Amino acid sequence: GGQSRNVQPFSDEDASIETMSHCSGFSDPASFTEDGPEVDEEATQEDLEYKLKGFIDLTLDKSAKTRQAALESLKSAFSSKILYEFIMERRMTLTDSIERCIKKGKSDEQCAAAGLACLLCVQMGSGIESEEIFKTLGPVLKKIVCDGTASIQARQACATCLGICCFIVTDDITELYSTMECLENIFTKAYQRDRDTNGVASTHNTVLHVSALLAWTLLLTICPMNEVKKKIEMHLHKLPSLLSCDDLNMRIAAGETLALLFELARETDADFFYEDMDLLTEKLRALATDGNKHRAKVDKRKQRSVFRDVLRAVEERDFPTEMVKFGPERMYIDCWVKKQTYETFKEILGSGMQYHLQSNDFLRNVFELGPPVMLDAATLKTMKISRFERHLYNSAAFKARTKARSKCRDKRADVGEFF
């Protein structure tokens, strides 16, 4: 390989409001800079695009370290900005670079390339261009997922990417079923673990099984109802076996998938009946109240929280509604299908999830939020409290909190209360 170049990564400064693309007119109110200096948005946008062009060129560098750094920088940019027009002109170049990195790169580079492929489809949305990208990358991703000689991390990343890209772009029902079958062939191996005397289905593969199961569950949410019924009949009696897995993430993935399957089953048939309901609820209740000393406290806390919700969904058909705030808007997550979809894209976009919920047409369509709410600078300024008011509020809150804590810590506070 050639000498490694000094790659300057995509930074938070590049992701500021001044460097937005075609949606530069709106932002979260908290990011508005009051009384700041005038900024030449066109110049800063040109500077951003110049840097991104450099990163795209570096994805073809001889040095694996340089290629990976360029891929990570592009991922940061794509997750924090809407760059539709910029990407549209270079989508084939980006697709070729991603394909090359997945085919010829090592584990870390393959993971970075798969992550970039997800973000590329999120940026492009569900159009013809995304379909072309998936036609090129889909077979490559499937090959890595099914390749037993590839690293587990690369197979895991490709399984997630395969599910997300298929969810975004596929109108072809045959391709959807083919992708789901590929993922099924991976996670169903976890069913055999207890019966496997040769140790083939080891814990080493569990992370891959978890990713394949979650990607498959995401695709199940967009299947026709007749196919959903077939999948429920096929997997609902087998999934509870995964609740006994030693891996926390597998137990949680299996539990949440069960909750989603019950939700879909009851949508298709209001009188849906599950034969082994007593045994299943007993398992779920045990996990929701698990107190095993050999498990970490953090893991037990997380497991109990998740399985309390899963038990309520299976037993009482109830879902604890969650509210997500982004800018001036609110979104309510009121079902397991919506929760699964939200968690999947949040995992991919990270801190950029709120920004994409505000401005990404595809995501807004998925969550039925309507067209983006465009706010001008004047409106944003009226929504934002002044720096002085914010300081007063924080000071008052700090004093009240300190006073309350001091009172609780003071041993004399309880004297005389029992008389």
C-alpha cells in the first residue's frame, strides 16, 4: 500500500447551521446564534463540498487507513446534514467506492463502508436512484452476510445495511422476500443452539444473529398481511427459545420481536389466540423481575425495563407511549412497529436523528410527519430565550436542586418527624 495521508475528519464545525445544504433555512432553535456575525452561507457550503469531494477521492486511496478515515468522515457528514443535490451528482462514484471497500477491504473498512451505504440510501430516499444503488450493493451485501469466512463484525454490519437499504428502496416484493430469506437463514441458526451438540452455533455468532433478527423484523413491518401471517406461524413458537440465551442483546431483541409479532397478529386477527401463552408470560415475567446475582446491575436494570413493556404488550395489549422532541415539533411513538423503525434509524443516524426528522423527506414520510416545517431566522429568534434569561433559569434550578439535596443529606432533617 501507499503512504497514509493526513485526513482531516469531518468536524462539528462543518455540521453547523452555516454549512447546511438546500435546507439551510431552518434548524433546531437551540442552534440559532443570536446577534452573531453575518456568514456567507454560499462560501461555507462550497468549502464543505470541497472537503467532501476530497473524502470521496480518498476512498480510492492505496492506504486502508486513509480509506477508512475518509469513509468515517463521509458518514459523519451524511448523518448530520442533508446533502441530496451534492450526492445526486456523485451517487455512482460513491456506490462504486462503497462496493470496492466492501469487496476488498478488511473488517473495519467493510463496517464503515456498510454504514455509509445505509446513510447514502437515507439521503437519497425511496426513488429510482436508490434502487440503482441497491441493485449494485445488494448482491455484495448478501454475499458477505452469508460468507462464513468473513469477519463477524463485517457480516453484522452488512446484515444491518441490507435490511435498512431494502426497507428504503424496495418496491419489488420478490426482492423483499429474497432479502428476508437471506436474513432468516442467519438468525434461525440461533434456534438450534440448545440442540446443537457440536457447538457450531456458538456465542461468537450471537451478535450476527441479533443484527439479522432486527433487520428481518424491520422488513416484516412493510410486508403484505398475508406474508405477515405466514411469518408469524413460522416463528412465533420458535422465538421464545431465544429468551433463554446468555447474551443480553439477544434476549432483548427476541423479546421486542415477540411484542411486535403479537401486535401484528392482533391487527390481522382481533381474536388471535396463542396456545402457549401461559408458558410465554411466565418466561417474560421472570425476565422482567430477574435478580440473578451473576449478571451486571446495569444489564439487569435494562432487561427488566424492556421486558416489563414486552410483558404488557403480550399480556395486556398495551404500549407505553413515548414522545420524541425535535425542534418545535413532537412525535409520539405509540406502537411496537413505530418503535422498531425509530430505533433502527436512530442507531444509524446517531445524534443526527433529530435533524433528519426535521428535514429528511423520506423519514418524515415514514413517520407520517408531513412536509418539513420551514422556519426563517426571525421566527427562530422569537422562539429562543435570551442568554441572560437562560442563565437566570439555570441558576434558579441549580440553587433549588442543591437545597433539596442538602436537606435530604442532613441527618437533622428527620428529627422530630415521628412525634
